Amino acid sequence: MADVAARENNGNQASSLTKAWSTDPRWKGIERPYTAKDVLRLRGSVLVEHTLARMGAQRLWDLLETEPYVPALGALTGNQAVQQVQAGLKAIYVSGWQVAADSNGVGQMYPDQSLYPVSSVPCLARAINNALTRADQIHHVEGDNRVNWFAPIVADAEAGFGGSLNAFELMKGMIEAGAAAVHFEDQLSSAKKCGHMGGKVVVPVREFVEKLVAARLAADVMGVPTLLIARTDANSARLLTSDIDDRDHRFLTGERTAEGFFQFHGGIEAAIARGLAYAPYADLLWCETSEPNVEEAARFAEAIHAKFPGKLLAYNCSPSFHWKKKLNDTTIANFQRELGTMGYKFQFVTLAGFHALNLRMFELAREYAQAGMSAYVRLQEAEVRQTEKYAYSAVRHQRFVGAGYVDKIAQTVAQGTSSTTALAGSTEADQFEDHIEKQAAASGR
């Protein structure tokens, strides 16, 4: 009897899942070459809930459907992510480039060539979610619940660090870390390069489609509506691993390299062809470009939307571009709004954390080397001004990382009699009290 009931339950779940895929607007235009029964068979007997990933995916989808576009900056640390949310950004980007450069699992500085451990981006996504969770706890215990700290994270899966099985496992790791969306690119994983470097090798269309299918399958098995972003590097790639896929033939030159790669004349037409092939399997499409070019962006968008109306697009507002060399001030100011009207609903500056951290630290160190404490005090006073004007909170660094929250735990455990709480009697409470009051007044508390 138990076996019969289990089979009936699985049948009901499969029917429900199949119906959701065919009727829920969230899955409009998405193809799955597998069945709901396949998903349930692979899921196991217990479905573990991944709250942050689910909540983030649902929120990001809603933002993409309702906002003119969703802007994001690459965060290098959890602290940077907290600042982004407090400043008003609604999504966070986790860049593989930044992870390679300064936030990977082995503490190395690498170029963006997938040299770091595959777990590194999930680890940073988890650290960012931990930081956002702490910010939420701090403000909640203080009675300030106006900010939704759990901004959805869009994370970089590079070229998947291998084949389809690697992509499946990496997608699972991203979801476990709380990522809302994940992007994969169609480069050869063992020769992966930053999209703005030379020597890029793309894989056949079919191979990348299978990788997208594997990532979607992983999300379905995990029971989370993770957004899947398909990036093509075909615009500037000049090499292809194999001529097995007919869809690649018109872009081959007929020549091969010493390594056996096929010469490939990429360009916007090659990128469009791949975008069209990937569209049924991804929620958003991203064409990696070599410059901030509105006309090129429009050409890609129009070609995709002619066959897939309303397909969401993503755009990398890359710091690898010298923006002022390419565009005038007016064009730059209107750039994102114009792209938003074309359907580029997620727009992001990948390496913002890297450049902001390095420039500000260089400026401070240079000034400090020349002027000593006067230089640091200028930084501190700038923090104080931001605190008073915009409720910037890191000037009170003890509170920022949770000292007050932990005090509340100690007081709760000791029923209000703890004599070892940290903030009371601290220099922070004593010397920044007036700014604390001004910040509270500015924030309406």
C-alpha cells in the first residue's frame, strides 16, 4: 500500500510540475528536453528548501518584469554588498573576474582564466548573503525594517569548469549559496578567457545548449526557479573546438590552428545566431561586446526579438571599455535607459568593487604617506558627512559588523543582567553618539 501511495504522490507531483511549466508565465518560452518525472526521479525523497535562492530568484524576476532595467555593481566582499543595498541598488553582481583577482578559495591573484577553485564564486555568494543577513538582523533588532537587505545575487559560473555534469554541480552549489541567477558562457572551459581578452575559443552550439539544459535541470531538481543567463562570446571569438554542429559551419574559415582548433570568424552575426539557438533554454541572453555600442546592441536585440518577442537581455557595462574615449557625456548619461527600452533589463558593471576598492585605497595611502593622520581624518569626516546625510552606517564599524546585535543575544541569555556587553562604554558609543542621533533622525527613527 505504501508503494502505491508513493507512486500516486509522485504522479500527482509530476502532473503539477508539468502544468506549472506549461501555464505559469514565469516559464513562458522555456524549453526542457526532459520531463517532470525525470526531475522527481533525480530529486530524491527529501526536497531541501533553499530560501534565499528562491526568494532572490522570485524578486529578481519581478524586478526584471516591472523595472525599466535593473542596474547592478560587482561586489568583491560582503561589506561592499551591504553598502550597495543601503545606497539603493536592488541587485548584486558576483563577478568571476573579481573572484579570480582577489577573492578566491586559495588566496591567489589570478587573471580571469578559470584558474581558481570551482567553489570560489559560490563561497563569495554565500559570504555576501551572510553579510546581508547580518545587516538585516542588526536593523531588525533596532526596529528598522524599511530596507529589504536580501538583494538578489547574479553569479558568474564562467564556462562551467568542465562539461554538462560540471555545470549541473556548479548550479547546485550556486543555489545552495543563495544565488538568484547564474550565467554561463559558451567558451571552452579549459581555455576560458575574460570576454575582453584575446585567444577565446567557443564550443559548438549543441555543446553549450546541453550545458544550459544541465544547469536548468539542476535548478529544477533543487526546486528553485533560478534565472539562467546564457552568454555568448562569439562576437569576438576567433576559434571553435569542433565543426560537428551544422549551425556553426557558415562561420568557419576552413583553416585550423596548431592545437587543432577551427578558425572561426565571429562577429555580431555569429553572436545573433548563437543567441537565437540559446533563447529557448535561458531566461536572459547576454552578448559580450568589445565596446559600448548602442547600434550593435540594437542589432542584437532586434534580431532576437524578431523570433523571441520580449526575450529578456543582459548587458555588461564593462570597465574594460574606456567609456569617455568611446562616448560623449550625453550618450553615457542616456546609455542605460536607451538599452532598457531595447529589452536589456539587467545591466551591470562587473568590476566595480575591484576598481572602487583599489582607487580609494591608493588615494588614501598616497595622501597618508604625505600628510599622515590628516589624510585619514579627511576620510573619516567624509564618512561622518555621509552618515548624517544618507544614514551611511560603516563609520560606526563595531555596530556595522553586529556588536550591538551580539549584545542583545548576551542580554537575552542573561535576562538583562549581562555586564560584559561590548557597545556600552565603547569609544564608538562615546565619541560618535551625536552622529548616531543625527543618523537616527535622518532615517526617521
